[in-house]
Amino acid sequence: MLKVQNVDVAYGVIQVIHGVDFWVDEGECVALLGSNGAGKTSILKAISGVVPLKGGHIQFQGNVFDGQPSSERYENGIVQVAEGGKIFPHMTVRENLLMGASCRDKAWKKRQVTLNWIYEIFPRLNERLNQESRFLSGGERQLLVVARGLMALPKLLMIDEPSLGLSPKILLEIYATLAMLRDEGVTILLSEQNVAQALKLASRGYVLENGRIVLDGLSENLLENDFVKRAYLGL
């Protein structure tokens, strides 16, 4: 479904991504792993068209997206959920959800069907539909931004640092929800510092350091890798 081929990304004269290659198959959950500043978010922004490529190619469902605007990629089903639980604080939960469908014609036409599905998957949000979202907890905000992304009916859902700033209890709840989405067949590209949780969810992973992929493989193999144990699992 997605192929990232020899991609370079730079902010001005500072290059932050160096020759990155990876792929995501339809219905698969793949993790981009690494510490803060490793380049994970920059890769997601390059895929969604928020930042331009310095080099390389991005192919999605057979179409090459190198210079196309982010709006065109969004219309084609590439949806990014930004880190930090960014919401429209003075809108209700339901209004936030509808915003996710508002910019994609196909999603807007099916918004009520999708809303009913969202209510089943996110019962906590269903209980707060008419509440202003500024009153949600941090974990509920994270659930809301993921649900809002799903309202766009993504073919590829990219989620950036879903565990950022969450308590261990809420983190487990978020990942249980993501596992449910994975089992529903949603294609997920996950950017995450929490390597242990991410590899329990994903089928494969890519480890980034200083904008380069230094290791990749099946999740079960990465969890047993000595480098990953020392650098990211504290073992």
C-alpha cells in the first residue's frame, strides 16, 4: 500500500532524514520507533505532504506522491493524527468528530454510519458527545483525536506518539483501542517512543536514530534484539 523509497527531508540547510526506505501493507500495523528527535514525526509529515521531500519518492496505492499538496493526499486516504491530543477545545466531542469527516467528500456522505461505528469502539466518547472537549482528560483527548482521524475513513491512519504524556493506566487503554482497530483491519503506521507497547501492537517495526533506519524486522524479533533491549527496553 505504502512505499517510502530513499527519502530525504531537510528543514532549510539542516537535513533530518537520510535515505529512509520502508513499506506498509494493507491491513498491517507498522511501527516507527526511536527516541525524541530521531526523525519519526518528520517522516510522517513527509508522507502526508506537510513538509517537502529533499529526495526520494513516496508511493501510495500505486500513485507517486512527491510534490502533491497534503489536501490531495488526504483526499486519497492518507490521514495523520498529530501528537499531543490536539482538539478544538470549545467544540463538543461530536462537533470535533464531524470535523474529521468534513474535508473529505466520501467521508462526509457516510458520516452518520461512521459515527455509529465510532460510538461502539469509543464508548467513553459516546458518553460525552455533547460535552465541550476542553473538559476531557488527557487520555480522552487522545481517544478523540484518533476517533476524529477515523471519521475521514482513512486508507492509511498515521498516529504520532499516542502515549505522549499519558499515565500507564490510560496508555494501556489507548493501546487496547488501537489493537481493536488493527483487528478491524485498519492500516496503521505508528510513530512511538514507547518501544515495548508499540511492538506488542505492530507486526513489524523500524528503529530510527538520527534520521536513519538502523534496524528493522518482525516485532517479536525486535523485542528479543540485544540492541533494542539495551537502548529502549532498559534490559
